[in-house]
Amino acid sequence: MKKLLLLLVISALALFVFAGCGGIVPGEGEGEGEGEPEGVCPEINITGSFADPDSGWTYVKGGKLTVEVTFDQPTEGAAIYLTGGIWFPMDVDRAGVWDILLPSVVSEDKTTYTAVISESLLSDVTGEDCDAFTILVEGCDVCACMESFKADWAKPFIGPVEVCIEDCACEGCSLTFTGKKMEDPCGSCGDPKVYCADCCSGFAGYSIALYDSMPFDKCCDTPCAEPIDSGSGDCQVDWTSVCLTKPAWAPGTRTVWALVTALDNVGNKTKWLAEITIDYYKDGSCAGFDVRNIDPGEDADNCVDTPDYVQCKLNNNNFVTTIE
């Protein structure tokens, strides 16, 4: 069946390409330059995509995708196809198989067609992170309209996050979180060490939140608990919490959970969770603290990734950085 579809597509492309698809074609009996527009290509969009102005590429998150094709006028019987790689309308000497996307939803005015790419199908045609794939659309008066995208399957990277504490002006202490550099996982030119990276759609930013209880229970993508403090940034983690005082119901200690979430430009997430226990003197000032990395499956029901929090060391009653 796929071979038959391929032959039909190739035949259609061969007929239309040399007729000037998507351009101005002189009408029958008219002089050169007096023709009407024919075969105007529709807009081809994928929900949640990110158009990078620097690279010129449009990126999508690896997984189930929704394709929306919009014509400028009612169109009968439009068909939407998918294949791996980059293709061009004038490239009629094709090798490969085009998959037709089903089911397709058509708007009442027949200008918008919606189709779904399953996660398994996208995985089949892209294969590796940041591989390209192409959407082809055919319809009445339209030939070989194409748009290529890149599928970002991988999560973003951040360097180790060092945790330290500072005494507050009155009583209690605040936690500080400082990102450290790592070897560039993308192998880019320039600085071999970076604070953050994403090897496909690009790094979007990070958020950090503190909780008074374990933030994950039955919910996973979004924490169940409300944070007691939070912040965000572009690349390097650099954040100080509010003053955390000794609770009356647990004299001497307080436990909080720190969640750092890194995001790329299509919504892939890396989530690090740590349990931090703070010790207090009787007067409420900081006596010390302990950071415990929480791995996937450990208390968090696989809602997080393997973390890399580093605890600063106490030296002569001062908390000092221990890694570069």
C-alpha cells in the first residue's frame, strides 16, 4: 500500500512541479505576466513548535504531534503525508516511503485540515535526536507543498548545582543555589565548558522552587504541593531563597525540598530534586545543613531525573565553595 501511495505521490509531483507550483501561472489565452495566482500553498503548522530565527529551523518536541494545515480558500480532498529527511518540491527523483496521516479532521468551511502524528511514527521517521522530517500537503489546485521540521527528543543539560546557606539578618537562614560549569555536551566551538546546553532546539531557561513537603505524589509533570518560594533564570542557576526560620513544631531542624527544572525551547524538561535538612541553634541561627539527592524512583515515583546537587563545606564557621 505504501509503495502504491509513493508512486501516486511521485506521479503527482512530476506533473505539477514543472507547472510552477505555488507561483504565478499565466491563464489560458492570456499574455505573459497577466495570469492569476494558482496553487497557493497552505500554511503548515505543528502545535507547540518553536521557530528559531538564527538557524531558520522550526523545532518540535519528540512525541505525539498535531499538524494543522490552513488553506486560503475552501479545498476539497486535501491529503497530508509524512516522511523522514528534508525534501523539496522540485526533487521528483525520490527514494523512500510517504506515510499518510490519519485520522484527519476538516473544518466546516474546508479551509483547515488537522492530522495527528503518533509518537511511534515520528520515532520511526526521525530515528535520532534532532533528525529532520517533512510534511507534504496535496489538494485541489495545490501540488507538493512541503515544510520540514526537526524533532527534539532529548532533555536539556545543566551543570552541577551547589547548595549553601547564609545567616539571615535576624534569625534563620537562606539557601543559595549556584550553577557550576560542565563539559559542553553538544561539542560546540568556543568555551568547552558551559553552564547550560541543549543540542537541538536550544536551552530556554530554568526554574527553581522550594517546598515544605515532598512535591511529588501521584502527580508527576506538575508538583502536587504549593512552593514556599520560587525563582527562574536564563542559563546559570543563581538564586537565593527567602529566610527559612526554625519551625516551632520541630525545634532544632527543618526539612525542605528543592526542585530545579531546566527547559528547552520545545518543552523538554530536566528535573532535579533534593531533600535539604537545616539544623538550628537555640537562638534560631544556622548550625548546619545536609543535602540529599533524590534519584528517580526514590520517593519521587520516577518523576525526576538523576540530580547533581553539591553541598558546600563548612570551614572555620564559614560556608565556602568546594568546586570550580
